[in-house]
Amino acid sequence: MREILTDDAPEPIGPYSQATISGDRIYVSGQGPVDPDSGEIVGDDAGTQTHRTLENVERILAEAGVGLEDVVKTTVYLTDMDVYDEVNDAYADHFEPPYPARAAVEVSRLPIDIVVEIDVVAEYDDD
């Protein structure tokens, strides 16, 4: 297993990696809408937070030399399923067909005061 770490995305807030590579897959830990320079939460609405969250995911993938087009699976964690449509609209701006497989789960809380967190699994070819 190899760790991926970039200053272009928020630092982990616990004992975990931003991402790891194992075999032909990259596993990106749950990301949120945090500005990596200021540490501040970006956006007051679910759409803006989703855009920033996926930008952070994209920055981590870029550090490994891949992009969102290589994502095969995502999990979207929402603190309120009533914002699902807003999140879906923002999410669709970042992915093209064939879309990754996805699960969306409502949770009671996230580690920081945000409405969305997303983790992904992406294909990786080190050649």
C-alpha cells in the first residue's frame, strides 16, 4: 500500500491518509468542502459544498496522476437527504457517462459542520 498526500487538499483530521493506492485502485478518504489553505468550510449551501468537495477529491487524484474520469465508485454522505437534488445537480457537473457507481447515505452528523462528504474509489495504472 502506498499513501497519497498533497498540500492541494485539506489535511486529514485524524489518523488516516488522504488516499492510498493498493494494486490497481486508489481509495480516497471522505472529503468535505474545506479550503486547504485556510482550513475554512467553503459554501453555505449543499451545491457549493459539493462542488468544493469534488474539487478536493480531484486534487488528491491528480497527485496520483489520475482524474475524476477514473473514478469507479463513490459514496456520498449527507446530513439531510432533502438536499439530495441540489447535491445531485452539482455532482453531475463533475462526472460524465459512464458515471461511477454510487451510494448516497443520510447520516446524523459528520466530523465537522458540513452537509456533504464524499469518498471515491478510482482505477490506477502505474505504467
